[in-house]
Amino acid sequence: MENQESNLNNLKIHPSQFLLLWFGVLIFVGATLLNLPFASVDGRSIGFVDALFTAASAVCVTGLTVVNTATHWTLFGKIIIVLLIQIGGLGIMTMATLIAFLFGKKITLKDRLLMQEEMNTTTLQGIVLLTKRVLFMTIGIEFIGVILLSFVFVPDYGLSQGIWFSIFHAISAFCNAGFDLLGNSMMDYVNNPLLNFTIISLLIIGGLGFYVLMDIIQRKKLKKLLIHSKIVLLISVALLIFGFLIVLIFEYGNPSTLGGLNLRGKLMSAMFLSATPRTAGFNTLDTAALGPVTTFFIIMLMFIGGSPGSTAGGVKTTTVGVVIIAIIGLVKGSEDTEIFKRRIPVTMILRAIAIIGIAFSLVILTTTILLVSEKNTGFSFIDIIFETVSAFGTVGLSRGLTPHLTDVGRIVVTLTMFVGRLGPLTIAFGIAQNQHKNKGYYKYPEGKIMVG
């Protein structure tokens, strides 16, 4: 016990700060490698700003690109990108645990605290076992994805290139990154059921969160799942159905999107587009051709994102779920916020509101800066806010603005991706850890304020 306290005292920086530091270091190293001349097909350095943007997009599993991934990068550059995606998706401490596991290194208390922060769990109990299971689960799921995708890519591109494409896209899909080696995402396979459902399955599984996946495997029955898992599944299914109906209804007759497809193609494409804004970034339809209503709802889906402890970004499904449940309880006049026969603590509700408020503020700030810096690019307000939310939610969808961003715009979007990947998680953890410090020995009298 004394050793544990000593280790805690030796942790001079907060775990969240440590993770921010190491994610920053990983992005810088990735940018340095991608900036090397032999990383580009033309044999010239891409420039550090563009290399930094690409590395940040890969590490933050976003998928926004300033150059065409398929044609610009050499095999070396593509391997660097997929490695950054894998490390960024799983998390630095998870990958470090894999190395420690392979070499028989002891996992210290400091390591466990960092793993707890990165996995977004509330307890240290079983964190190492959970991390190991996450690693094996990831390898297994991605391997299945590679096998299924090889049935699509090998016949089209040959054995070696087809397998390489399968590996790259399986990792990119499961990590919700959205990088592709095809040049135009998945638009050439809009009518291919195997590719569509494989990609959809990978990104949904990756976006649910490892904690939820483990809970499903261990408890098997829906009724026995923890309340966290139930809320994640409830909100995720609701958003998938909601997105599917919105796309199908408002794009059904659009000749630039669903209009030219048969019924099967329309249904698959609507399903794909309802899933991919949850931070995946792949597309089978031209995003810039979507109607205004669909675009608006896609922006909302991107802002929500995936679930805690997953490879996805956004404010997270549980955050939105907690706020919705609290609003319903308030309207009903309930004293407590309850769901599934469980009461949600007030501190959790306040934390969720804080995360959404800070995220919304970040989106407003980034959008305002881009409106100024990109005013000469010819893109509209909807294109710019779409880009902003896509960056924050680490989605990777774009209406064509990304390659035309100015250097200022690229740096701003890079920072937004970085904050979007780590910000909400770090803010929530910081609030939870500092709550006990803010408790004094007295309380001020209440002040009455009229709201609403």
C-alpha cells in the first residue's frame, strides 16, 4: 500500500496530461516520417503543415485528407498512416501494454492510471485484463474483416494488393478512421453488399466501445447488461434507425445520390450513410451532393459520435443519452433522473452538460476562425461548419473543403481533431477528479435566477 501511495506521489502530471503529451509526440513523429521525400510518390517532401495534418488525422482516427491517400503516398507512407491509425484507435497505453505483455514487463500503478484514463473507465480493478482482452478482441475482429474484404478486393486487385487493401481498410474501418486506398472512398462499391455490410459492421463494433463489447460477451443477455451498456445500445440503435430514415426519405429522389440506384442500392446506401457519420468517414455517396436537410442531420450525427472507450470521437452517445433522460425526467416532474430502474447522479448530468457545452463552444470558435481564414476559397457556411464538426467528431467526411484549406485553416482543423479525439474524455475525467477539491466546509446561500 505504501508503495502504491509512493507511486501516486511520483506521478507529477495528471494522467490526462500525460496522454495529451504522448498523443502530441506521436503526431509529431508521424508528421516527421510523412514529411520525408520517399514517403511521397513524387519524391518531394509534402511540407510539414500537410504532413502534420495527415498524421493528426490518422492518430485522431479522423480521415480528413489534404491529398489523395491512394495516389500521393508511397507504400512507406501508407504503412506509416495505417500504423498511426491503429495506435491512435486503440490508444497509446493499450499498445504499450501489448509491448509490455510480449516482453513480460510489469504493469505499474502509474501505467494502470494512464490505462484507466485512456479506456475511460471508472475503476482500476481489472484494467490490465480488460486491456489485454481489448487487444485480442481487436486482432480477432480486424482479422475477420480482412478475410471478408479479401473476397471483394482480391478479385479486383490481385492477391498481394487485394490482401494489402483488405488489411488497410479493415483497420481503418474498425478504428473509425475513414482513410482509403481506392481514391474515392467506397463509391465504386455502392452496390456491393459484402463490402457495405462488412464496413458497416466493423465501424459499428468499433464505435460501441470495448467496455460494452466485453459486457455483451460476458453477460450475453440484454436484461443483465450494465446500465452503461444499455444506454449505449439504446442510443446507438436509435441514431442508426433515425439516420437511415432521414437519408432514405430526403435523398430517395435526389439524382446525385440515391436517385439513380435500384431499391437494394438505396437501402444499402442509406444504411451506410446512417452509420458512417458516427465518426467512420467512409462514403459510398457524394457527400457534397446531399440535400440541405440530410446535411444538417449528418452534422448532428457527427457531433454525437460514438461511445466512450471506443475508437470513435464526438461528445459520445452516453453524454447525449444522459442529457435526454434528464430532460424527460424534468418534464415529468421527477425528483430523480432514472432509467432501467437505476438513478443517474446529478454530478453525471452536470458533467454531460459541461462536455456538450464545451464541445459546442469549440465548434463555434473553429467555425468562426474558418469563416475568416477560408473566405476566399468559395465554400459556403454549411461546407465550413460541416468540416468543423467532422474534425471535432473525428469523422472524416467532407464536402470538398479539406484540400483547399489555407495553412491557417489546416492548423486550426488539426487542433480541432486533436481536441476532439481527447478533449471530452479529458474534460470529463478532470471534472470527476477535481470534485472533491471543490468541496468546502461551508456553502453560500442559494441565489434565485429565472431561466427559460
